[in-house]
Amino acid sequence: MPIRIAFANQKGGVGKSTICTQVAFQLAIKEKKKVLVVDMDAQGNTTTVLLKGQELTGTRTVQLFDENLDKVEATETEYGIDLIGSPKNDREGYDAESLPISAALVPRSNLERIWDQYDYVLIDCPPSLGRKLLSALNATKYVLCPVKLSGFAVDGLEGLFMTIFDVKEQINHELEVLGILINEYDQSAAHNKALAGVKEAMDDMVFDNYLRHRPPLDSATMEGEPIWRVRNGKRAAEEMQAVVKEMIKRIKKIESGN
């Protein structure tokens, strides 16, 4: 069974899609792992980054909600990462939020048909509570929570953790919080104050490595490229590599029972 990681936060604009795609690049290219990315966000940002103008030929994410889906087929992208994606601002994807609550269980069953082909399955979650977030949390084992520091960062995390706890109790008993990843940290007084608040509330959950505010990361996202391949991307690439190494270390620790 592959390692399954969902990138989730019920607050938008925290960098879920950017981090998901860069982690995918790191695992597929640097670590030589077979990676499947599932874009559960109807905005389709992760899909747009990975496709780089290529056509989405395989199964679309909204089709995973079909109990009678004939086959599940991923689209292979330029860097060998497989994708089950969402067209940009997919209306059908937004409509999935009106499905019966039981429909949130269906995507996992469909993904199980192909996920043994992969070392990692990475799921980019929508920025709101609904059927697609529930389906992602049901299909994953680990949840990584990207956060941008603000005075309300702790409040947002508490809401997300309540959702994760409910899903773990009711439908996915293997679900684990992998950790909180601080994104776009700028070492300002405001960020340091917010970080202190997050650590006070959830210290053991916070990754030791942070992603700082670096323009090359934005450039990499817009170009659909690994961060180490864009101009002046070396420092950002080093930070992303450190995050991925810590992520793998945390997974190994959980799976060893320590």
C-alpha cells in the first residue's frame, strides 16, 4: 500500500497546491518514487501546474464519486508524475459538494483500484469543509497542514483538527496528523508572535523546518517547474528538500510506533 498524504487546511491561500506539487517533484525526480497526485480542489491549480498546457486525458477527480466508474486512469505528466486532476474552476467539481454525504466514501474505493501501482499518493484538498475534503480525508492516512502565520492561525488549525478527529472517529480510523508546516515565514515580529502562539498550542505538531517567503517558489509554481530548476531557486529548494526529509522521517516514526 502506498504512503498517502493529504495537504489540507480549511483556510484558502496557505500554499497547499504549491507545496503538494513541489513535494511531488521532490519525490518523483530526486527520490525516484512513483507518485500519483489527486487534485480534489475544483479550482484545479495543482492540475494546471502539473499539466503545463497538456491535455487532461485520464480520469477527472469528479468522476471518482461515481460508484459505477468503468475504469480509473491517470494522466501522465511531463516529469513522470501521474495525475487525477480537476479542470480549472471545474463546475462539476463544485457541484460534487451537493452530493449525499455517503458519496464522500466512494473516491477511496475507486482510488484503491490503482493506488498499489504507486509509492506515494498525494492529495491536494479544497479550502473548505465539504464532500471533497471528507473524501480526501477518508482516502488518506496522513494529513499535512500548511499554515501561513497570522493572528488567527491557531483558530483555523483547531477547526481543521476537529474535522480530522471526527473523520478518524467515524470513517477512517487510520487517519493521522503528520504535522503543521509553516509556509512563507518572514521572521517579522508579527510572524514570530503568531508562531509562538501556534507552538504554545500545538508544539509537537509543528515541523522543525519552515518554508520562508521566497519569490522563486512563486515562479516555479507559475512555470510548472521544480523549484531547483528556476533562477535563484537554490535556497528555496534546500528548504523544500529539508521539509520532505522531515516528512519522511515523521512517517517512519509513526509507522514504527515510536
